[in-house]
Amino acid sequence: MEYLPNTMCVIEDNLSIRKLYVILIKKAGFDVKEFEEGIAALEWLSHNSPKLVVCDDKLPDTSGLEIIPKIRAFAHGKKMPVIAVTGFAQDGDKERYLTAGFNGYLSKPITTSSFVEQIIEIANAAQ
């Protein structure tokens, strides 16, 4: 397993949103490993431990709620900060994602001026 303290993992199927996340994260000085689908991300995460994971809930091959227990099952995944991001925000979502094992939750549209700051804050609070 390789620890990658300067890398953030983005799992997002919408290309425009994923590219926005990548631009914002790289602008903040981090490397990014990006995935369109959850299964490919899980394979990579099984061998790598990034600073944090940003995970969309609705993916073509799975959902964030199905991914989180698989990440937590990895020995290094128990403490890996994972943040859910969803465009279908509803009352009770934050509690549902936190209860499922996510360290934090953001709803779309994100605030571009503070996105990286928010995810780093959530990641730091998780450790």
C-alpha cells in the first residue's frame, strides 16, 4: 500500500464537474487521481491511500453509499477521509452519509472559492 499525502482522489462521473474539481485541487497544490466509475476507483484505493477521497453518490456502476463500506474494509481505509458530494440534496442526507461512514458531506453546486478549503477541513477533522 502506498500512502500519497499530496494526492486527492476524485470519483465523479460528470466530466465537467470532475474537471472543475481537478482544476481547483491542482490550483491548491495537490495531485489528483480521478475516476469516472466507482469500481475502478476502488481497485486503485485498495493499493493507495490518498490524503482524501471526494466521492459523488450517483455513479454509473455503483453509488457512494455502496462504495464507502468497501473503502472502510481496507486496512488503510478505516481512517481514510472520504467526503460525499451529491447534487440530489435532501433533508436528512448529511446524517445519512455520516452514518454510512463518510467523514463529511457537501451538496452541489459547490462553492468554488472554498471547495478545497472545505474538503481539507473535513479531512483534518477526520484524523
